[in-house]
Amino acid sequence: MTPAQDRRRLKALVPNLPKVDLHLHLDGALRVATIAELARERGCPLPTYDTRRLRRFVQVGPRCRSVGEFLATFRYFYPVLQDAEALERAAYELCEDQAADRVVYFEARFAPVLLATERFSMEDSVRATLRGLERGCRRFRVRARLLLCCYRPSPPASSVATVKLASAYRDRGVAGIDLAGDERSHSAALHQRAFDLARRLGVPVTIHAGEGGPPANVRDALLLQKARRIGHGVHMTEAPDLVEYVRERGIPIEMCLTSNLQTRIVEAIESHPFGGLLRAGVRVTLNSDDPGVSGITLSDDYRLAVDAWGLSLGELRTIALHGVEAAFVSEDERRTLRRAVEQGYARVATTPRP
């Protein structure tokens, strides 16, 4: 079998391989049809309520030229998520979509501060999302946790409130906290009090850093905000000593190929650092980021990686296991997830080739 044939065969297997998705925005994963239906029910204005036509407003493609263009899609569907019924539905449908893509575990994230209104509190949003995840996990036999995002442009007090919510709901499905938003304009240092509190309360932390910002943001996230994982981290490769620090300590990096291409964080897949970091021994993971906006599943990023770097089945297994080891779960659940991934790959490896 030629290398090209081998890649085609492996790409065909990808949808059936067990996967872990640690960097997944709940709001950015909405189905287009759900956006249209929720907006119509709530009287929220959209450019069109026709699902086929709506795609060009709420999804991006190869013509996207910046993070700003990518994030502009969110203005159409944030308003439809500001009530319990909508959030519970979004979380439930996400479980169905992830299970269909053979994702065995995922951590969905959103910023409660962005969905809160006078009548719908941050805590209301957390409760509704957890109900949806609980129902979806039970119905579709997938495992999931929730990450609560602090938001860089929001007042620091909102981040402290987010950490307190995460702590209060740790035993009810919240895995930890994140820091999201434009890292070039809003320093993580503004929210240091929230991260100090998270450390005292034992709430795990992941932070978007080194996506559009410099390696120093990754360094600060690890040393000052005490992040256990880094979201994106693309630009950390500009500081070799930082890469070595991350490699030596086994710090997981949540990488998202398609969204990085669409936002022009990298101009071409060949210039993305994922493959080089994987083979250098860095604990990189593959994640879908905003699959609704990108119009993908996690399998699409796996196939993209196979094409770009000629990854083997063993390397895909390593990526999935990196996700297991990086997950904010108990050791008992980690063992369960590890077994699910290893058994899934073993079945594929022993299947006779056509």
C-alpha cells in the first residue's frame, strides 16, 4: 500500500476512532437550524431564517480573513441563548453531535457573563447548561464536563464571580475555568484576583494564550495565572525555551487547526506548529474550537492532520490519549476514558485491511 493509499484509508477510519475534545465553545457549536428556530421563537432578528441562506452569516469558510470576521458571526446567535430553554437545548444537541463523531469525552465552555441579563443570571446559565449536558450524556452515552469562561474585556469582578460559580458547581459537572477574549488588547493580569481565588479553591484553570498574542502571554498564563493547560498556544513556538519548558513538564496544549486557518492565525496548514510539537514530545491535543461556526466536526481536524503531516494510527492514538491525560476529571474517570480510547484503537488496529 502506498503512503497516499495509507492516508486515504486512515482518513476513512477517523470518524470511528474514539476522540477527546477539550477546547469546544458551546455557543460556537450551535446548529444553524437551531439558531434559526430559536431566533424565530424569540423574535430575534436575523438576516434570514432560511437555514441554507443563514449559513453564510453564521459560518465562515476559506474567505475568512481575521479573528474579527470569525467572531462577527457570534452577534447573530448570542441573543438566542439568553434563556434556560435555549441553553439546555444547545448543550443537549452538542452531546448528540459529539457522540455521532465518536467523541468519548468533551469539555464544553462558555462565558456566563456574556449571556446574563436582568432576568437571567450567570448562575441560571450554568444550571441550564448542566441540565442539558446531563440529559444529553445519559441519552447519547457520551461523557462531558463544563468549563466556565472568564472574559478578558469584562470587569474583573465578573471573573471572580465566575470562579465562585465554578467552585460551587464542581461536584455537579463544572470542570474548571478558562480565560477567553482578545489577548492583545486585554491582559490576563487584570483578572489575577480571580485566578488567585481559583488556586485557593482548587479550581483547575486553562487559558487562551499565544493564539493571537506573543509567547509572553503563554508564559504568564503558566507562571502567574497557574494554568494547567493552554488554549491554542500557537505563538509559543517563537520562544524555544518556552516550548522546552512545556515539553518537560507535560503541559497540555489545546490546538485547533481549522479555526486557526480560518482566523489567519496561521496562513497555511504547513506552517502550523502542531505536527512539529507532537513529534517533539509536547502533549498537544486536537480540538474543534467552534465547530458550528467553522462548519466542521473534530474528525475533520483529525483528517487535516493526517494529510498535513502523514500521521499514523499510533500518532492519532497518542493525540487522543493526550486528551485523556489532560482532562479535568477524577483519576477513576481518567482510567475509564483511557480504556475506552485504547480499546477503540485496538479494534481498528486488528481489523483486516481490505
